[in-house]
Amino acid sequence: MSWFKDFFGRLFSRPFGGGQSPIIIDIPPEVYYKELAVYNCVNFIGNAVARSEIKTFENGKKVKKEDYFRLNISPNINENASFFWHKVISKMINDGKALVVDINDKLYVAESFTTTERPILGNIYTNVQLDGLALQRSFSTDDAYLFRLEDASVKKLIDGMNENLGSLLASSAKALSKSNGQKYKLHISAARAGDDEFNEIFEKRIKKQLTSYLESDNAVYPEFEGYILEPDKASNSKNADDFVKLKTELFKTVATAFHIPESMITGNITSMAEVVSAFLTFGVDPYADVITEVLNKRAGLNNYLLGNYYKVDTSAIIHRDLFSVAAAVSNLISSGAFSPDEVREDLDYEPINEEWSQKHYMTLNFTPLDDNGIQPQGGDESDE
């Protein structure tokens, strides 16, 4: 993840050597929970965008040529499209923007880059790195795509928003661990307890024996005369309810920032259709719209006016069972809205590509109204 990568990159920027000792870092557990919540949200959106189809059009008709293959199958020699778009979404969320450069008709996501702002002439991107490889050239808006949804990085906003919640989570985890720890009482006679010689023996020998005994899975503790070791019944154990509630609240807070329904990230989904619809509308479609707009922006106005454009179709994200949509398929074709081939493609089936399958059909009950809103005689015999 970028947070860990940046953190360790700064920490270990100088190589070890000259007798330096290894550095041990204790990363707070609340950081893991926050990163896990962000990772889940990025995966939700990334998976959805990767499953979408980026349609390419020429003269207003859908075609599958080089651009389609590059955007939906393999953007470059090393990556498939799903992995590629995951990287784009991850960069947009973690860094606030993602730069994709075009090199010999192959697309690559920049790991890092420097922007020279030129409001009139167009920005220039330099110091571009691709998986550790520094490119010795600059890129303009003619050979690069900048995907950016908002000015502020969502990740940075979450870091600030969860600062207090993370502290509460850490305190709750520590209290839970302490309350459920194993505690004992060692009974010692009052005379010995105040003896300096005994105190020295206790620190050097007895305390060491007790620690070893309590930390071992299987151990024997020699209980001498005058000493009684017994569990401390006063220490009450606690359940993890408060801790789980705080962790759930942290996940919900992160989900809200990404416009993802809370039930998706907590797993308590009751109405799948409504939840998925809300997720696509508010969580995925904004990213799909950005990709559509950026691709068409670089293609230019003339291509767009000629009907040569791109469109990210998120309808394929929802899993559809053929038997459950049979009635809807019939209505789509019988109303003349779609041809059989168009419906087959939407259901992820190959088109038949016959003359009859590319035509549009309409049942006889559909007839136009006249200027007065009256149906012409003989238009619908079923009403007679």
C-alpha cells in the first residue's frame, strides 16, 4: 500500500552498513485496521471498474479494434486490463490523481511524476517513473492521461478524520488485552515481605521463576512453604464487544468517505439490488465518468463530433441470471428499443450477426397517437 511504501521509503532511504543495528518498528494496530478498511474500499471500486466494459465507437457504431483491445484486454506487454485499472483507481484514491502515459501505443501507470503547470498551453509531466524505471523524457497532454476526480486526496481526509477514532481503537484493544490477561497473587508472610534480604532474593530469583512459569504453555512452579500462588479472582475478564463496535465504526467511516453503502463493507446486506444500485451510482459511476471524459478529451473534439468516442459501461458489473431477466429481455426486444444482437451483447453473449438479429422489432399493440392524443382506428384490435 502506498502509505506503508512511502513510510518505509523515507525511513530506509540510506543503506545499512558500518556496524549499524537493525531498526525495529512497532506499527500501531489501528493503522492496520484503517489501511485494511481503505484497501477493501479501493478493491470494491477497482473490481467494479475492472469488470466494466470500455466501449469504443466509430461513426456512432460500436467497434472492437486496437483501442478496444488496449483498454479492455492488455494495455501493455506486462499487464492485463483488470490489473491496470486497479492501479489507476488505487492511485486516484491514495494520491488524488493517476497519470497514464502512452509509449509506442502502450499504456503505463506512472508510479510518480512531477507536474509543470501550464494553464494555457497544457501541463508537462517530467521525472516519470514506471515501477522504479526513471524515464528520461517529458510527456504533454497529447501523450498522457491524467485521471483525477477531486482536488483533495480521499486518503488524506480519512487519515485526519480517523485520528481520534484510531486512538480510541488502540486504547480499547489495550484495555481488552489487559483485562483478559492471566493474573495471580503470591501470598507471603508479612515478616518476610519487609525483609531487605528477601526483597533482593525475590527480584533476582522468585520473580524470574514466576515470569517463566506464567509465560510458558507447560510449566511447573515449585511452591515453597510459606508461599501460596493463586489466581486473582478480582480481575474480571471483558468481552470484545466494545472493541468490535469501534472497529466496525472505523470501517463505516471509511466506507462513507468513498460513498460505499455501509452494509457492503460490514457484510450485513439485506437488499442486494438496492445496495448494489447505490454503490454503482455513488461509488463507481463517478470514476467511470472520469475515465470516459479523460479518454474522450485526449481523442479531441473532431473525433467526438464524428461519432468516434469511448464510453465506460458499468452495466456488466451486476450479475444477471438468464431466467430472472427473461421477461425483461422480451420487453426490450418487443418494444423496439434493442435488437436481439444488442441484448445478447449486454448479457455477455456473442451476437448472432444475422440480418434478422440486427433488426428492431415492435409488437402490434404499439401504435402512434395522432395530434389529439387519440389512437387511430384499427391500430390496436385488442381494444375493440
